[in-house]
Amino acid sequence: MTKKQILVVSELLKERYVLSKSIKDNTQLLDDVLMSADTKRRIRERCGLKESHFQVIWGLLRKKGVIV
């Protein structure tokens, strides 16, 4: 994985951890909120990526099975 991919995955995991403190008993809801457009936007902004570059990285992570 590239440094940018690792950065996106680390931000995704951090976001999941933060959300899991609020959403404790419903993993489906947690996953839905984690994969929402707002959450992806926050991750993209924290990583300092343009939307098009972020979408490419997101697609590669899906292709590699990192994101399901």
C-alpha cells in the first residue's frame, strides 16, 4: 500500500473508533454512518486530498479488499 492509502485507512479506523463510542449496540448502523458521504468527506479533508484522488484511493482499497 502507498503512504496515501495507509493515511486514508488510518483515518477510517480512527473515525470508526470515535463513532463506536457513540454507537455501541448496532454494528450495521455504525457501518452505515462510517461509509456515509459526510464521513468520507471528513476523512478526505483530514488527509488533504482532492475528491478525485480520494475516489481513486477508495476504489483501490475496495479492490484490494481493505474496504468492503
